Amino acid sequence: MYKDIITYSLAEGVSEEQLLKVAGRIVKDWMSQQPGFIKWVINKNSDQGYTDIVYWDSKEAAQKAEQEMVNIPDADEWRACYKEGTIESKSLNEVASFGKGDL
């Protein structure tokens, strides 16, 4: 599994409710149509910023979707949610996973 990790702050005047509404629309109208997309998890940090984790079945699927981002309907509303200069991104390739049943 491949994960994109994105941290950011909300733009001035943007509420968490607005972010979640716009994100839900993006998932429904665009992300869910992308091959390899699994899920998008939005987390609120202790510093009141946000960390999103977007799960993909492969790095290739994530990269293809990134190239297709120009086709996101009404993307300006989505981009307006993020405070300029606060977006940072990392990617993770899962190498192992341990759970309760594995102990």
C-alpha cells in the first residue's frame, strides 16, 4: 500500500465544516473515480493544523492521479481551503504491518 501524507493549515476564514464538505465532494466527484484510490483520511493535529493520509494501492496509481488533478471539477474551491505556504507532502511505501492478531 502507498500513502500520501499532506500537512497544512486552513486558509483564513475557512471552517473545518467547509473543508469537510469540499473534501467529500472531491472524493465523490473525482477521487473515487481514480484507479487505485482506497481512501482519504483527514486528521486534526494538536496544533490545530491538519494531516491528511490518502491511501492508494500503488505508487503508480497515486502518481497517475496526481497528473490528473488538473481535471478535478471546481478545484479552485478546494485549493482555497489551504493556507498558502503551509502545505507539505510526504509519501510512504508500506513495508510491514503488525496488528493484534500478529502478536
